[in-house]
Amino acid sequence: MTGWDVLSDIMNNLPPIAAMLFLLAAGIIFAIGFSRHGLNFIKYGFKQTVLGSSLEKRFDKLEVKIEAIEANFYKLEAKIEAIELNHFGHLKNYLGILNGVLLDQHIIDNETKARLDNELRGM
């Protein structure tokens, strides 16, 4: 179904007075637009070229802002990853020292300490 079919269906369903007013309003809008903008009105309507260029400028600004936000996000993500790795390294060292203390206090035996050290190396 094309736009003309839709318009034809609407016009057939309207009472004759409403259809006449609709066509009269459309004719007035076309006459005003054509007198102000000439053939460009047929192509673009009421100043859509100006509206389109201003919208493109807004979208360009938004794209720049989005790219800046993405760059900041990636920097933040890298910092968080570095912090996680740093804290994990400290935690591994602490657990290694704790295993040694538990062995010195005779709470765990050599076999258990070796197993725990292997688990820490595997992380």
C-alpha cells in the first residue's frame, strides 16, 4: 500500500466538507511554501535543509562527546584492572606468608603447605 492509497482511503472516509477543508489547507500550505522557497520546497519542505544541517551539527557534537566518554571509560577500566592485579598480588604474598606462619606454629604440615603454595601459584 502506497502513501497515495492511504491518502485516498482517508479522503473517501471523510465527509465532503472536511475533505474540502483538508485540501484547502494543503493547498494554502503548498502555496506559502512554494512562494517562500521555490522548487526547494518541493524537495525539502519548510527549511528542512537548514534543520538537517543543524541536526547534523548536534549529532556531530554528540558523537564527539560519546567518543570522549568511551575513552574515559577505557582508561577507567584499565585503572581498575591494574588495581585488581595489584591487590591480588598483595593478597597472594600475604597468603604465602600466612602459610609459612601456620607451618611454623605447627598448625599445618609440610604437605598441606605445599598444596596451598601450589594453589597460590596456580592463581
